Amino acid sequence: MQPVVVKVGGALLDNQQAMSNLLRALSQFRQHARREVVIVHGGGVVVDNLMAQLNLPVRKKGGLRITPESQITPVAGALAGSANKALLSQALTHNLNAVGLCLADGNMTRAWQFDVDLGHVAHVEPGDATLLRTLLGAGFLPLISSIGIDNRGRLMNVNADEAAACIAKLLSAQLVLLSDVPGVLDGQGHCMATLNRAQIDELIARHIIRDGMAVKVNAAWQAACDSGQPVTIASWQDSDKLTALLHGDAVGTTITTH
């Protein structure tokens, strides 16, 4: 059956109860639905905490973290190290046969710098799926941090929503983007059930969708185009809804191509 790629953000990694609820739901889903699952994670909260400890500035441009050469080593350590292993340790306590990875392992993605003002920040495209398919076939749960390596051997910070969309494209998988909000909110704070490209453009132009959510929605729409199927943006905060979402119920915001 088609795999499922689930993207989780840094706020979840900072909430042990919510992380436990998600992993329990994923464990039950894998057992009952017999579907392979991949988790792709960011870790903005973890990085921000480390930057504060190191007295380093946090700056963003267009919803993306500016990552100069002087910061990429601690950023990579926070994402591919601390955040990844925190998630791994929790997965293992839920009897999930998890393995921690980054976007560069097995050449699963190719990364390239696209804006010198952002520093060590990259876009990624699908590469070689052999490692992931081997792990999934053997019953492992891959946990992939959003750190890549470009063709010059440089560590690169990748937006986790884009990273998850890339992995979904690599595996021809269903994509679910989880965050700390119920979905994409309108100007009154209500969750919108569906969004298409025209609606997305209008809401971005009106600054209702902006910054990180704009990046997330655009990544979701591109993934929907690539896969030919809707992409869901939902919250990780309600464990019952998580289970329903994984089993195909309409939860959060569905991004469509029509």
C-alpha cells in the first residue's frame, strides 16, 4: 500500500505528551492499516533555544531561517542531533523500530543553495529511494531531520515542510503536515476545510497566510501537484483526531489542485 509521510515541527518535540500521543497513534495505524510510515521533522524551538544559549541572533526572511556559515554547525547539531534523537528515544519507548536519518543519507535527496542572503539554506529534490525503501521493507520507521548536504559537501538547512514534500514525492506517498494549529486559518481564526491555488494566492496577497504558514501551504500545494492527490495540514494536539486523520477522515485543511 501507499506509504504515508508525516511532517512534525519543533513545537511537538518540546511537548512530550503530544509526542507520545502522536507516536501511539502512528503505532496503532501501522499495525491496523499495514501501511509504511515515514516521519520528517523540523525543530525550530530546539534551534531557537540553542541560539539563545549561544547568544546567537535568530533572523528570518520570508518565513525561512537565515543560517549563516557561522551557525550551520549548531543548527545541524540541534536538528539532526538533539531533535532527531529525542524523537528516536520516544519512538523506541512505543516499540516503534525507528532509525534516525537526515536528508543526505543514502543520497535520498539533492540539495542546492538558492538565496545567498539566507546562507546555508537549501531547496531539495528527490534523489535515490533505495535506502528508504529498504528500511520500510524491513519494518523500520525512518525519522528524517531536515538537514541536507549540497554538491559541495556543505551542511544545509532545509525547510521541514519542503523536506517532507520532497520525501513524499520520492516515495509516491501520501503527505500529512502537522503543526500546532488546527489547519490553515482564515481572517477570523477559523480553520478552512479546503484550499486551492487561487484561494491560496488571494490569502497570501491579503497577508492572512504569511511567513511560515505561506511556506507550508506552498509546499503542500506543490506536493499535491506532484502526487495528484490532496495534502492535509492539521494539528498534532488532538490524539483522537490524529487517529481519524490517518485513517482517511477529513481533518484540518485539505490542499487540492482544483
